[in-house]
Amino acid sequence: MAQGLPLTYLEAGEANGGTPLLVLHGLFGSARNWQTLAKRFAETHRVYALDLRNHGGSPWSDSMTYPEMADDVLRFLDDRGFARAAVVGHSMGGKTAMTLALKHPDRVERLLVADIAPVTYTHTHAPFVAAMKRADLEGRTRRSEIDSQLAEGVPEAPLRSFLLQNLVLEQGAFHWRINLDAIGSCMDSLIGFPDLGDARYSGPTLFVGGGRSDYILPEYTAPIRHLFPNARIEMIEGTGHWLHAERPEDFARIVEAFV
């Protein structure tokens, strides 16, 4: 039995005895970001969109390494008696999914990784964390007030809108529902990828990248194929890192064909 944290989740689709489909969101995301796509995938699968630790409604922890987050997902499978699952993961969720597949290949029937590679990146999301922590929530009653505070550190309006989905109004007061302190202190782990020794995952694997994103570059093909020898790489041209939000129809068709 895995010793991970118990994760909150959204579920969709009928329990038909088939392999469940898990969906793992990226950094600053949540299961709710995937609700529309989860409903579509639920036409053919029992779908579980999970909140990873320190996100959504899931428990907070000071630590969030990828092996720990993979153990959280493993606990989710164990707690429900699922022998295996198909797993779709975007960005941080993709690295969590890759780690799960590498550590426990028998538990992952097939793996789809959206716009992330098993490498250490140089760009960091620390400025977003800093901007969110700087925002003065005291006495604010409108989201637009927080949005204007984020604008200096996060000039892109769509990105601010995405981050603001983590802003919750309860009992007349705003608060962030993600653990900004832990995310900030664990950023090096989050932009990196763990060394799991000789671990390999030989199951069906698909990497889907955004054509305008720099997260799956040609030079990352070698480390992808080293760890995932049966991996295919497919690009959605004209999209950035949030390809499932920018081109949901194209992304959904690729997922449905694969799973």
C-alpha cells in the first residue's frame, strides 16, 4: 500500500469494468480545469481528474517531489482497488505520470504526457508564486482588484485568469487554495526530473507537444526515448504550453485515439 496523501478528485462516466482513465493537471491547476474534457472522455471511460498535493482540495505538504506525488496517485489507485489505469498528465502532472509509470510500470496501462519532457528546465515559475504572494487580499471583495495587483508580475491576461482560478472567496474573504509557500520552496524539484536509476517504461506512450511551446524540443527526444522506448511524439501546431485549453478539440481527438 502506497504511503501517499489522499487526493480529492472529480469523476465522470459509468463504471464499466474497463481500465479507468486518470487525468493529472499541471502547476497552479486543478481537477476543475479538466472538467469539460473529462466529461468528453467519460463517453468511453470512467474518468478521474485528480487534485495533486498542494492544489485544489487535496492536502497540503511542505514537500512535493515527483516520487511523492506519484505515491499519492498510487494510493488513489490502491484505495479504490484499481490494478491499472491509463494516465494523462499535463506539465507537472505529466512529470508525475511519468514517475508513476517508471516506478510502477505494472500499474500504468498506457501513458499520455502533454507538453513536458523528462528533463530539468531552466525557466521557473517562481515569479508567478512571488506575484501571488505579494497580492494584498485583505479587505478585497472583487477579483478584479486582485487581478490588477498581479498585472505587474504577470502581464499576460490569460495567464492571470488561469492563476486567479486558485482564488477562493469564503465568508467574505479571499484566500489562495494552493500552497504557495511549498510550491515556491520546491520549485527546483518541480522544474527538475528525478533520477530513477535503471527504471524504464515500455508500455504504450504518447508525448503531445505544443508547436509554439519550448517544453518538448528536438533535443529532448533522446531522453524521452531512453526512458520510454515505445514513445511516440506528436505536435499540435500553433499552440503553446496549455494546448488542451487552446485547442481542446484537437487535443481531445488525440487522447481518444490513444486511450
